[in-house]
Amino acid sequence: LLQSKFPGGNFVPVATEVVRVENAQVSQSPTPMHASDNLKNATPEQICRWLSKRGVSKASIDVLQREEIDGTFFFEESIGDVRNILRGEGIKLGQISKIVSSVEDAKRAGSLIF
């Protein structure tokens, strides 16, 4: 169609059908999880993926996966308990600091971004 209207144009067809889309919403950013609802319900896999994106090491992530640490653990335990339990599992102090900081940030912000 375009080539008939613009004979000098150099067009490459990419579709054979045009579909009309109405009332569509397109998300341009990752979906936030609200900490009050979803941090507590986050699975170990979601927590590990989120913390991995926040710079937590693979070794620490492996421990969290092995122990099936989920959102309930981070949401319901005190920060002191979280630190002590993670240290007892052999996670290094620097990594514990990153984990705790990430959880505190999520609680303050009210959301996690996966």
C-alpha cells in the first residue's frame, strides 16, 4: 500500500495483516511488588532473583536457595535475627549487609522491582 502512494519509497513489508488495538496498556518498567503484600509472599526464587540483581553474590544466593529463604523470613524476622541467621549459615558479613540493606530499602520504598 505505501509503495503505491510513495513510488520512490523503499519499503520492506513486515506484516501481511494490520490489527487494531484499542485500550491497550503497555508497561515500560518492571512491575513493582508492594512490600506490605508481596515481600512476605515472595518465593525463594523471586527473592534470590531480586537479590542477585542487587549485587548479592552467587555463593550467598546459593545458601538462600538451599535454605529456601523466602519473603516471609525477611518480612517477619527482625533485622537482628536476619543478620544472625544468615551469619550462622556462613554468609559473609559484606553480603549480609547488602541483603539487609536491600530488604530495608524495599520496606521503606513500599515495593520491590523484579
